[in-house]
Amino acid sequence: MHTREVDTLITVRQLPVIAVIGPTAAGKSDLAVDLALALGGEVLNTDSMQLYRGMDIGTAKLSPEERRGVPHHLLDVWDVTRTASAAEYQSLARPLIDDLRGRGVVPILVGGSGLYVRAALDDLEFPGTDPEIRARLEAELARVGPAPLHERLRGLDPRAAEAILPGNGRRIVRALEVVELSGRPFSATMPSYNAVYDSVQLGVEVPREVLDERVAARVRRMWEAGLVEEVRGLAARGLAKGRTASRALGYAQVLRFLDGEWSEEQAMEETIRATRRFVRRQESWFRRDPRVVWLPQREPDLLGRALAVVRR
């Protein structure tokens, strides 16, 4: 298919918003660029860590050459000291989607941050926050760990407790904050499957054993590409103070190496292990959404299969 060739039977305005989703290292970014070139589209990032300036190697951010002339939006938006916010992301993504659609350009979302995909596409509202309540709950989390807080949430909002992993301290704190602040169950604010756009979600599927090997190879390439030096430079810009960016895969582990807590080899191996665990959580999140159409990444004509789904 020629670059930016558009199917003559379908006008751009009739095409849905496209989201290319799936776990880390599945090959989402390349498929998104292929789709953009085929459909006359532009790419919107839905990876929460790629919104940070300077976090390039460790997030596998495409280089300008790898983008192949396709405009990419919502990259390099935040400083590493800023706390990530799905609500803020939604306020950035929705106007972009509306603008692209208004100009006859197909928006193609790509990334592995499930909540950000839902924030862009679905009828999802974000409750407010209270710094004092949040600080008190976070201090309690640091003191006693997530288990007691999860049990408290179970008593206040069983549906939310069922949906949130007992070890996900940040999410538990957020749920308890919303309950205390609003008096409403946190589960009432959890993502629904009600889309605000005509959309298609394409899941890139890779066998588990293959994905595990790809994760390991990817992490080693990042090290060879200079991840340690990237983190060292970001540390000088306050990375360790960033509540979100400092916890990013690879960055958190390299910070511990730079602090002398781990050896470099240990930091790399821990990054591989942590990424594999994260991949399983991503798969669990995306598999729950019945709207996702899964496509094998090793499909001989992956782009053709994806276009066929979009055209339906």
C-alpha cells in the first residue's frame, strides 16, 4: 500500500478513532505509524511516561526517523517533576482528537497506559482531589503498607476493592481519598465501556514466552543505548522528586543503582523482572475490555488485518 493511500470507498470522516493497544514490547508503535500512513492519520500518544520530556530511551519513544513523517502528538509535554494525571491527559487529548476529526484526519491513539486510553475514548469523569487527605493516606500507606488500607476499602466499597489489586497502594489511596472527599463509592467513578467517539481498539497480541524474550532484549538494548546516562541527566533535573516519573520502569531501577543500592547488573535484571510483571498487568487490563479486537503480531499481513477491522 502506498504512503498515505486512502481507501477510495471510505472517506476519512467516516473512519473511527483508532486505538492501538497491548502490552509493552508488542510492536504497537510501528503498527500505529503504518496505519497513519495508510489512512492519512496522525498519532496521539497514550503512554503516560512518554509524556515526560527527556524520558526517551527507557520509554522506547520513537525517534523522528522512526515516525516516518507522521505527526505525533502528546510527547514531551511534562517535566519529570510533575505528577502524572489521567484527568489532565484527558483535557489535552480530547481537543486534539476533535481538531483532527474536524480537519478530516484520522486520530490514531497508541500506548500501553490503559487508563489513558479510556480517558481519551470513554465517558470517564475524574473526581477532585484533596492534598491533605491524600497526604494523610499516603503517610499511612508508607507506615503500614497497602493491606490494611485495602481491607478498609473493602468495607467501604467492595466493588472497588475487588477491582484494585491488594498491592496497588497508589490506587487504593486514590479510592479511599475519593470516598472520603465525595461521600460516593470510588467504583461509581471507575471506567465504563461507554465510548464518546466512534472508535476501534486494536490489540497487538504476542505469545507470552515470545513477549518475555522481547522484554529482556529491549531492556538490554536500552542499556546499550545509554539509559544509565539518560537517568543520570534526568536526576540532575529532579527526577527523584517526581512522584510519577521516578517510579517508571527502568528509571526507578537505575536510580537505585546510582544511589549505590544495587549493582548495574542487578538494576538491569530487576528492570526485566519488573517489566514482565507490568506486561501481565497490562494484558489483564486490556483483556477485560470486550471491545478490543486482538490481532497476532506475527500475522503475515498485520496491517491488512488491522485495516480490515477498521473498515468494518
